[in-house]
Amino acid sequence: MQKTLPYLYLLITVLFLSCGGKEKKKKEGFTYEKIQTDTKQSNNNVKTLASEKVDLKNKGIGPISELKLPENIDQNLAKNGEAIFKKMCTACHRPDKKFIGPAPKGILKTRTPEWIMNMILNPEEMLRKDPLAKELLAEFNYAPMIKQDITESDARAILEYYRTLE
């Protein structure tokens, strides 16, 4: 009996200590209420999303090193590009909103035509080596753009379609 008495005291002490604090836990339970946080942050802490960055110098990595766009949009080429876009790209892209990948609307205000063409034609290497493409990959949950074996002329048609989305 004397040997078991210290163990009994120890057991009772542990049980007593482990039972405390339940009142507080019940009050802090799960809630569906929206928690208000301080949205005012210093500009140093705000990070610009890759899809919102403007980079009109980077031409990307791939076969297109120089591309001059005519002032006027070629409507026939754009119509062909729209058909190709709908067939090959809409699984991941929507013209005017983010989806699995970024929206092409307004892309010529933030990217060079060469970068866009290289991304269409050479997505695997772009995602491995181009810093902006890497950031976009991270922003879009690491869903990589799959090479669609689109020809250069079809990529140019898609780019012309993108010009109509401005």
C-alpha cells in the first residue's frame, strides 16, 4: 500500500492539472465570423503579383528575338487567332479573367510581343529559365503551361487576337 500511495497521488495530480482550462477553450471555439485585420501595411511589405508586374524589356527565351507589330490590327489574323485560342488555350485561360493561368486581356501593356510569343512557343524552357515566367508559375499554384506544339504563325495569330482584347 505504501508503494502505491505515491503513484496514486501522482495520478490524481496529473488528472487534476489536465482538467483545468476547459472553460477558456469553450469560449475560444470555432466561429464563422469574419475576423477583421489591419489592412494598412507599409509599402515595403506589399508584394506585386507577377501577373501585375510591367516588364516591357524582357523578350523571353525562345525562337522570337525581334517582333514589330503593325499599328493596325489584322482582323482576319485576329479572328484566326481567336479560333486557335478557343481550341487550344481555354482549358487554362479565359480572355478577360484569371483562371488556371493568367488572362491575356491587356497583356501587351505589361509584356513584350516577343515574350508572349516565346511563352506560347517555348513554355517549358521559359518556366525553367525566365524569372518572370517562374514568378507566374508560383502565382498560379505551380500549374505549368503545357507545350501545345503551336506553330509560329498560329502563335502570331493568337498574339493578334490578344491585341483585340486591349
